[in-house]
Amino acid sequence: MENLFLIINIVLAVLLIGVILLQKSEGGALGLGVSQDSFISSRSAGNFLTKATAILATLFIITSITLTILSKKELSTISVIEKTEEEKDSSEPEIPKSD
């Protein structure tokens, strides 16, 4: 079950990267701006890509949270220190502590 969600998550990540790269950069951060002519003609394509990005991002987050929940069930509650104490072999003689 976990493998299925992992494959879906990877596919969604690749699709999300592709959809983001297809979007036209507005260049607002550098102050370059976009002319009004190209803004009007690219509005419908921009709306589709924006909605597709939002849907893919939501699905990606849902699958990521699902993977986290599934992997949490497999984790043990024993700490690493407790594991090393359990692994000590009692057949070997212990060195006495000098106080």
C-alpha cells in the first residue's frame, strides 16, 4: 500500500514540476512587467495552468501526508539507548566500575 502511494507521489511531483515550468513568468519580482497585449491573450492558458497547479499541489500534499501517516505506524517507540542496552550480551563478564 505504501509503495502505491509512493509511486503516485513521485508521478504527482513530476507533473507538478512540468506544469510549473509551462507557466509563463510574469517577471514582477524584477520590475520588468508584462505588456497588456500578452496578458490578455494568455489569460485562458494561465487560468488552466493555475488551476492544474493548485490541484496537483493539493494531491501531492495529501499523498505526502498519507505516506507520513503510513510510515509512522511502522516506527517503534523504543529509543536507541534502550535498544543498545537490550543488545548487551550478558555472557561476557563486565568490568567493575571503580569509584
